[in-house]
Amino acid sequence: MKVLEEILVSDNNKLELMASFQQRIWHGEAFSLDERINSLLQDLAYDLDYYEPNENFRIECASYYGDAKLKVELLAVIEKIKVLYNN
């Protein structure tokens, strides 16, 4: 998934890329003909709501996470998609 890889490596416009991805998902844009992949992406779009780059703001809610967990989440979804595409 190119958009997920772009988010992963982005420093400057990470939040914009994430917001664009979420909007596409929430407006029903299918990224794949495979419903399992679309479901993974929908779950990720929801989880991205809890990404907070500011460490001080993450203190407010235990559900907020930073860059380290974002990287783990993105890599996990990318890997799952690769597995589904290869099956």
C-alpha cells in the first residue's frame, strides 16, 4: 500500500497524509477488491485517530500513541496486506 508507506517515511506531512487516508476510507473508497484488505484499512483508519505526535498531549489519554507505535501499526498492516496479496 503506497499511501501507508508514504505515511511511514514522512516527516513533514504525516498528519496530512493520515487525514487524507482516513477521509478516503470513511467516504467508502475501496482500496482493494479484497474485503479483508479493506477491513484492515478501515481498522487502521480508526486506530489512527489515537496517534498524537505531541508527547505532552499523550499524557491526557492512555489510548494516545506516538511515532514508535505508529510505525509498528503501519508495518503490521503492510505485512498483512502483502500476505493477503500473495495468497
